[in-house]
Amino acid sequence: MHVAEKKKGKFQHSSFLAGGATTAAGRLVAHDGVLEAIWPYNGHYHPTEENFMEFISFLEEHHVDLTNGK
């Protein structure tokens, strides 16, 4: 899993994989290690609902607390 702050003109979400294939993509908000929101919006990769649900399953399997997430 790769997460970084978007820096317009310097670092984009596609920079991680140089535009290559990925299982899921989107946006998230976290503060002090607590996941507050997550959604599959992404203009480059166009993730499907199935991709998003696979990602949610990945988070659950890795014991990420989703109770406060929107």
C-alpha cells in the first residue's frame, strides 16, 4: 500500500507505479494514524466498485480500524 500527500506538479498518485497497473486507487483522510474517510474517486486509474471492495477487504485483513471511517 502506498500513501502520500498529493503535491501538484511534483508528486501524483500515479508517481508510485509510473502509471502502471494497480489493484485499487482512491483518496483517504487520516489524522494521527486514524483513518477518517476513504473513497474510490480517482481520475487516472478509474477503479471499479469491486476494486474498492477488495481494498476494504485488504484493510480489514490487516486489522485497520474502519469504525470511524466514512
